[in-house]
Amino acid sequence: MTGLEVRDLTVAYGAHLVLAGLSLEVPPGAFVGLVGPSGCGKSTLLRCLAGLVRPSGGQVAYTGTPDGARPSVGILFQEDALLPWRTARENVALGLRIQGMPARRAAAEAGAWLRRVGLAGFEEHYPAELSGGMKKRVALAQVLAPRPRVLLMDEPFANLDAIVRHLVESDLLALAVEEGLTVLLVTHDLEEALLLSDRAAVMSAGPAARIVRVYDVPFPRPRDLMAVRAEPEFGRLLRAVWEDLRRQVARQGWGARA
């Protein structure tokens, strides 16, 4: 398995310092949820890890790869990157074809992944013919089909209703275990961060944001998400993370009396 270590990361846009001395560890096979005030730089951090933004200083290192080389990384954003003129199968196969996989094998692999995410029988449907939850499952299959070792997610389930969100999150947890994925999830939803993660990291308010606290989440995987919600320890942990986050939001002038 591949781990991820961020050491003293700094990102600046001109004179504006977004991240300053940020350090975070995602152990091999771990699922880490990242929360923080709006605008603190969570998505900027994710884009640095994906290689889409060049940091001004610090280091992103990987463990479990030869010479610390960057592993295969999958990225799942809030907005799905599905092409409307391609079927579900063709969308999932696209990344495999880009990797050089022959068309027939890529189509077969795409079909297998669609079955794994519960979309057997919908392989030839176009995105416009699918519900929001179905499109999110296609997007998940699309990201996982090339077999990444690290999965980065930026508010991927924010647009789903509560029931569909719960089902997709449960499937994601199972797939993460099956594939041995190392996962970093950026979310504004504190419950989501704690339900899915092994650790929850809280970022400070910006500018010059950093990690202020990391909480261990004491619920072993695989998890029954509804059962975890009912645990007294879940409520205590949720309150503790909320208090940390509330203090950071208050620094921005919001909710000081909440």
C-alpha cells in the first residue's frame, strides 16, 4: 500500500499566503477526512497532492513506492467529469484507453466496474438518462478503473440527497478496503468526515492555514454507518471536532457566539 506525507507545505499566490508550514500524514491504506473553514485552502492542498498546483515550499512524499515516486492518483471532484456523448461504459473505459488498454478489454473492464458499483444493466445508458446517484457511481467507477493507489476527493457527495449519499458512501468504504486504497477526503460535512475516516484532520482559518489537530476515529472498518452514528463516542467526537472548527471560523468573524 502507498502512504502520503505532507511536510511543511507552503502555497502562495503572489503576496497571498494560502498554506504555511502545513504537515499531514495519511498512512498506507488509511482514510483521512479533512475539514476546515470555508476558503482556508482545503481544495488547494488537494490540488497540490494531485500535482495540479505547484507548492512554494515544503514537500509531498509517498511511502511504499520505489524511491518515493508519485503513485497512480485518482481524483473525484464534486462535479462529475462524465462526457455526455459517451455511455456509462464508454466513460469508465476512457481512462483505461488513455493508458493504452485495447478497446475490447477496456470495455470489459468498464463493465465489470459498473457491476461493482451496482449499475449492472445500465452500461449503455448516457449520463442524461441516469439519476444523480447513478452518475456519481459511474464517476466513482471511472476513477477507480485505472487502479489508483491514492484516491483524493473534494466534496464528491455534496450534491446527493441523504439516502443516496449514505448508500454511495457505504459502497465507497467497501471498495476502499477491497482495493487497498489510501484516501484523503475534503468535506464541509463533519459527520461525513467522522463516519468515513480513520482520522479527521482540522485545518485552521486562512490565510497561512495549517493543520491544527488530528483526531483518531475509533470505529474499525468495515462499518455500518447507521450503527456508528448511534455510538455515544461518535457524538462526543463530533462535538470535539465542531468546537475546534467553531474556534477557527470565529477567527474569520463568523459565529463567535455559536
